[in-house]
Amino acid sequence: MSEVPDNLKYSSEHEWVRLEDDGSVVVGITDHAQAALGELVYVEVPEAGQTFNKGDACIVVESVKAASDVYAPVSGACQAANPALGDAPELVNQSPYEGGWLVRLQPSDPAELDELMDAEAYARLLAESGG
Amino acid sequence: MPYIPHTDDDVAAMLAVIGVDSTAELFDEIPDGLLIDALPGIPAALTEAGITRLMRARAGRDGGAVSFLGAGAYEHYIPAAVWDIANRGEFYSAYTPYQAEASQGTLQLIYEFQTMMTGLTGLDVSNASLYDGASAFAEACLMAVRVNRKSKSRRMLVSRGVNPVYRAVARAIGGGQGIELVELPLDPAGRTDFDALTKFDGEAFAAVCLAQPTFLGTIEEADAITDWAHAHDMLVISICNPTGLALLRPPGEWGETGADIACGEGQPLGIPVSSGGPYFGYMVCRKPLLRQMPGRIVGRTVDIEGRPGFTLTLQAREQHIRRSKATSNICTNQGLMVTAATIYLSLLGAEGLRRTALQCHANTNLLAGKLAQLEGVSVAFDTYFHEAVIRFDRPVAALVDALGERGILAGYDLSEHYPELGNALLVCATDARTHEDIDAYVAATRSALDRSQAA
Amino acid sequence: MSEPVIFELSRAGRRAPTHAVAEVPAHTIPEALLRDAPPVLPEVSELQVVRHFTRLSQLNFSIDTEFYPLGSCTMKYNPKICNRLAMLPEFLERHPLGDVERGQGFLECMFELQEMLKAVTGMTAISLTPMAGAQGEFAGVAMIRAYHAARQDHERCEIIVPDAAHGTNPATATMCGCTAVEIPTGPDGDVDLDALRRVVGPRTAGIMLTNPSTLGVFERHITEVAEIVHSAGGLLYYDGANLNAILGRVFPADMGFDVIHVNLHKTFSTPHGGGGPGSGVVGVNDRLAAFLPVPIVGRTGADRFVWLTEQDLPQSIGRLSAFMGNAGILLRAYIYMRLLGRDGMRRVSEYATLNANYLMQQLVKAGFDVAFSERRASHEFIVSLKGIAGETGITAMDFAKALLDRGFHAPTTYFPALVAECLLIEPTETETRQDLDAFAAALIDIRDQARTDPDEVRAAPRTMPVRRLDDVRAARQLDLAWQGEPESS
């Protein structure tokens, strides 16, 4: 049974989104996702300033067996990527919601945040898909 | 039946297990209209003795000339141990090392090869090979575009000193992804013209590409070009002859920070010229770029008992995982040739390779010097590694034919690809050539020139 | 049993000098262009080299020593005579840029190889230059693009690929500047025709298919697939990886394919060499002949052979290698084809298919879950270990490692991805019934062990030079070149 913190929003692609006080959002992948991927060996992150539309592939997480895209849950510009991931990609596995955050985005369309799921809806999604 | 071990009893028993009366039934899912019942276009089978006679006869029509040809494939002495070992069935008939525990021989060998290539080039990480030097260059161009985030350009500045066929292959392979090659001219010394390079200030390119030595045999002064490229947000791709790397300053030491991607043809390292292949391409890059490098890479790790072992790593970049987003579609590479090269480099060592390089240089020097004493013949450039451009006062094609009749492959006629050099021939005298060979060449040339002068 | 890295055997100043140049000649190269320090290469004796690499070879599995039922790889016997004759000194010593008059023997072999490849595929023109299947695929898709461009049809940039396709297929589409569009496979193993009809259109450049497919079964509706794609204006590309199953029985040209590649290192038994060199020759019909990669061997007169280049094929997609591809590999394939002859080629597909169907039935009878067991196997078939994994926790990966301990190289695992926990098994025609029975017995034995002592299966391999390797560590703590210091004593 994977962890689904209440205070976050979620996408159907197993990303979580945390709204910060300054209007930016922090994005990561959920506990379910990191377990499915297995031990990560590398995370390829975008550069500051790169912009994305909702649903664009913006990050690549790489395990031994697979390299998977992580999609932008909202449209926006990348402000920063987690600098700790270069040396320690395993943070994503160990602490997917805290130390293993991926990027911080400045959203360009606040309305998209409302399209994300809350914790309960995401938990239901996981239950229905047997995850 | 060649290579089919089944007896009639075997077949009968197997058909019974499957539950059919004949092997023909096993093809009953194939639509009728598609099944053919014979191969009339194929000749009848030969026995081993028969094919041996045929191939000996065919081989007997070939060769028999002393070669002074280089131009991308080089004849060097290959120690007997190289192919004796490489031809062992355990290397020859082994598969790609996907099941690491059953492939430690191949994997360790590739790791040793990777180490040797980083040593030769002075860059950080090598792959396990690409198909050949030309396609390696094409892949290097594609890699430079992927890697160079500052410049979004798909244009490459490529020296005219790079083998013309390599440039053609880069266009053929890279064209599908929008790669465009822009030529950098050569100066009167046969090296990339630095002033011409500086005129591209303000334009965007993914990389500057230099060959060392150039296709014409000359030796580039790469430091200024490397620094200029880096100062203008361009990567540097080097295409180096590996024998030359035993002697010449390696690309990892070019300029302030070195070249970014080193690629080239590995054939000189223990592989005969073999009518054109199989050879192998090498690629080595700086560490920050390694995730964009195509091809297989072997890493050293430990097993569950802490014993050191080797495995393919960083496979997530490759086609079998990343599919449409792979760094390249390459799957099979040139494993057996890498095996030979690794054994060759182990036998020669740095000193052996350096002496081979120096011997080639000395032989070409000797040949060029003697030819220059003939009337109407001159050496085009002062400084070269193991190939020299010889200028004549008349078209070289007839000369090449005349020497051909005397059993000498005179060299590569440059008139098609380098018309600005006039009547020019690229000659190469490696360690495989003796002083007698060289004297015979000079005598034959003298005779051919006199004869055509008189005519 | 392990072998030190060769650099650990180095001692400063040690040489293997018998072939080396005796005296160091003077040179005229300016100092500034020379390297300061020599490259780090081994400093060992010749005997050390021979022992080291011989011992390394002994750490490998190989066809010469083990059964290798790798699906999609066609690990058949590599005849020694092919190697011996391809390495005749006149072939090895010939420079590729040498006068064609001194290469007529080699060129005649190449010409005849082209003719024989036409004769087994039904295609009208062949290029021998692509150096591996993936390069052949590149050539094929590039030719398809060139064909459409020549007809001013510039919208066509989609390549349709079944979801079960080999990874090189979509990777190739990308390399050619196309987008890969996936279509699903139906439950009976054939491509989903309705899905295909939905995705074809004015943007379709072509479709890439293997037949028999990667699922080990014949694509029964291939004629309809060809009809659908051709009607939409697209072309058909045949991935020849599975040609061994139908060699001499079906012409890819008859199935509607416009361009094919043949993996000579699979069907025509050139050596796998620990990862190459291979050869991915391409064949085309008249539509695409003008675009073939150069050079090609032509014949002028009864007995004279020449290279045809860009001058002769001005619409060619160009050159893919510096010279003409993997010449030595082409010679080996030529020799093999001459040894098989017209009847031998048909026997290849006959016995490859017999061996696969027999082994499949043995495993069905033993209670394994075989995909598409109600259909005929081609030259390969799939076993799914999903049930056993659910029951015992033992996976396809565990089976693969346990097979190594029993002296068999594992089959292909986890490909095609469509079938969970799968083994793709291709025995080839050169294995005896007894070898197949032994392999089946080994699988049964491992399954039994999985049920009674799963930890022991998970502990496999035990008898190989290494136990299971930490590949996470290999990727996180990258050690890709030896960094140790050479010994000075």
C-alpha cells in the first residue's frame, strides 16, 4: 500500500504537485511510481528557463532496466531542479515526497492546478488499477 | 545435409510428438499463394572441398601488388597471436554479452579496450565500438547536436581535412535529422585555416570537426581551433588515426580543456585491410557527455559475494529499452574486431605502437624524399604523419596505371576530391613496406615519367 | 575463476618485442605536436598476453561450447570453413581502394552474393553495404523517405510499428526524422487490422514488420496488411530477423514488401563475435531500386565486375560506410550459401521449424504456459512464466540464471514485452533432438526446484565465474575504465 500524502495534488501519470506560497509548484513522482521503476540510477532534469506545456515530457528517470518520461503536470517554466539528484538519484526512491523532489515550476495557467486530483482521488485511482 | 544433424528416426519421433505426418504440415498456416516449392535461382550445394577450390581460384585472381595506399585503411604488421586468439570459438561464436555471468570474457575484454581507448585519446569514457570510422563520425555529429544545449544548431563546421567519404556518410546518416555540414578550408600548409574559422564568429554551430592527421596526412595545430570553438559555444569533435595517437598530442589535451568527442577508425589496430571490412569505429567522450554517447558501454561492479565482475551498463540509453528515444538505433556493433584490437594493443604496448608510428613516418619520409628528386615531382606539404601528398607535372591517373602494371599500388588519386591540389597523389609507406619496396616504387615512377615524357 | 585486468599484469619496461620495430627512427615532426607522456597501455610479455586472453575466452559461453536458444538471434553453428576461406590472404591483404582489376575474384563473390540474395527474397536489387541489421533498417526507412520525397509527397513522416517490434524499429524511425506510430497485436498473434486501418493515411510513410513476427507466429493477414498500407500510399519494410523460419519457402517480395533487410549474422550464419560484426544487407523492388545505398557491384560483360557508385545511382541515399561494408562478413555469408545450395536453404527453414515445434510441444506437454500454443510455431516460440512467478515468486530472470548453471545459455527474456515473464526460445536447425530434450529437462528441473526450493533458484548462478552482478551499482558508481596505477616493481 503506497503512501499518498494529503497535502499534495496528483496527476494521473503518478506525479505529485505541491503549491508553494510564492505561487510556484514543486513536482515529483509518487511512492507508487518510484516503486514501479525500481532503483533509480540517474535523473535527467531540464534547465532553468525551459518552458513546458501540460503533458510534455520534461524529465527522464532512469533505472537499470528502463528510462521513463515524467510529464509536466501543469504548463510553466522550470525555475530549478533538485541539485541533490546528480549524486544521489536514490533520494527519489528513499524520499519521493521530500528529499527526492524533481523540479520547481512557475505555472503559466493557474486553472490547470484545479484539474489535478486530490489525495483521495489519486488513492482511488491506485486502488482501481490494482496498485 | 550440411549442418542438419537429424536422422530419419529423429524426424519420425519428433513429428509424432508434434502430431503431424510431415514437416510440410508445419507450414500450413502460411497462405497457399505464398508458399514456393523450390529455389531455382540458387545453385546446387558445393562440398567443403568444392567451395575451397572455388574460393582459392577466386582469391588467386586478386592481390599480388605491393600497396602504398592509405586513404583511410592502413596495412600494418599484425602479430600472429592476435588472430590466433581472436579466432577462438569462445570469442568468435559468442553472443552479445547480455547475460553477464556467461560473458565475463567478452565483457572484461571490452572494459580493457575501453581503458586503452581513453588512454590513447586522453578523454574519459569509451564505448564498446561502432561500425566504422565514417559512421562513428556521423554518430558523433548527432551526439554533438543532442548534447549542445547552448546552441540549438544542427550545423557542423567540418574541416576540408576530414576524409571526404566520412563527410558524405555524415550527410547520408545525419541528413534525416537535419544535420548540415559546412566546410572549413585548408591553408597552404594543408591544415585547417584558422583565419577562415574566425570568420564564422557570430554564427551558431553545434561543433567544429577536425581530423588528426588530416586525410592529406598533414598534422593539425589543434589548440587554437579548440579554444576558439569552445569560446563560441561549439563542441570539438576529433577524428584521429589511432596509430598516430601513440605519437601525436591526443585530443584530450587540445587547447585549454581538450576535445569533447573523439572518434575514428580502429582498423589500424590489428585488423587487416580485408577488402574494406569489417573494421570498427571508436568513440570516446568527456564524462559529462556520456549519457548521450551511443553504443554499448561495459562497467565494472561486484557480484553478490563481493567479487569484481563486468556488465553492460547505462543500457537505458539504448534501443532495446528507450526505443524511439534511443541515442541511436545501433544494436550489433563490431565485437570481434575490438577483440583483435585489444590483443594487438596489449602486444605492442605504448612503446611498440610508438615505434610503429615512427617507422611509418620514416618510410613515408624516405619515399617522399626520393620522389622529390625526380624532375617535375614535389612534396606538397612539409609536415605529415604517415601519408604525403606528392605533386606531379602531369595527371596521375596514367602514372597509377603504369605502376599498377608493375605490381605496385601507387596511392590515392586526389584529383576528384581535392582538385585544388592539381595533379596530386596521396602515398603511404607503412611499417609493412621495406626499403626495397620503396626503391622499386621510385624506379618504376622514374621509368613511367621518362616514358611518358618521351612519348 | 577470475582473471586480473591486464593492466594489473603490467610491469614498467616489460615488452613483447618480436614484431616491434628494432630501432627508433628519427622524425621531422615539431615537438609541439607530439604527446608528452605515452598512453597508458599494457606492458606485458607475449606469453602473458596469450594466457590472459585465452583465459578470458574460457570465461565465455559460445555456440562452439553451449546451446544458445536465443529467440530472434538465430544462434546456429558458424561453419569453420567459412572463416578459413574468408581469411585467405589475398582477401585479407586487398586494400579496398586498390585497382578493381586486382579484385575480380572478390567482386565476383560479391556479385553472386547479390544475385543469390535476390533469389531467396524475390527482390530485384540488393545493396551489401549496411553493416548491421540496424543500419539496414536505417537504409530501408531512408529509402522509403527518399521515394516519397522524389514524388513531392512531403507529408509522409509516420512509420507504423507493431507494439511487439524490436527496439531498433522505432529507434530507426526517429533517426530518419520520422515518428513511430504503434499499433497493437491481436490476441491470436496477428497485427490488429482495424487498428491499422485507423492509423494509415496521408502521413504514412510506411510500416515496419517482421514475418514471422517477434511473437513467433506467421502474420497470416500479411497480404491484407500490404493492401491496406499500399492503398494509403505507404510502403512496406520487412525486418528480416526471422528469415530463418521461411528461408526458401516464402519470398518476402510476394508478401508485398518493398524493402527488406537480411541479418547475415543470423540467417546466414556469420559469427556473432561477442557483439558483431554483423551485416544488414538490403533488398528492394523496382520502386526503390534507384535509392539503394552505394556502392553496389555491377557486371560489365561476361566476366568483369565493377563498383557502381553515386555516378551510376544519382538518387542513391548515399554511403553508409567508408568503403563497402563488412566485406569479410559478406564473404562468409557467400561461402555458407554456396555450401547450403538450393536444397540446403529449404532444409534450414524445414528443420528450424521442426525443432521449434518439437521443443514447444515438449514444453506444452510438461505443463508450461506457451503463448499461441494452438498455432504453429515458426522457428521460435514464447513460454510465459507468469503463472510460475505468481505461484513461486521465481521470475524469467531467475530461470535464465538457473539455466546457466545447467550448461545452457538462457533464451531471450522479457522480449517481446507484450508477454509477461516470457522466454523467447529459438533452437535453430543445427541442434540435435537430444540437445532439445536436455534443454526441456533443464526447464522442468528448474520449475520443480522453484516449487520446492525457490531460494536455491534465486541464488543461481553458482557455477559461473561470477554470481549475480550488482547492476544498480554499475550504473550509479560508474567504473568504465581501469584507473589503477601500473606496478613499478
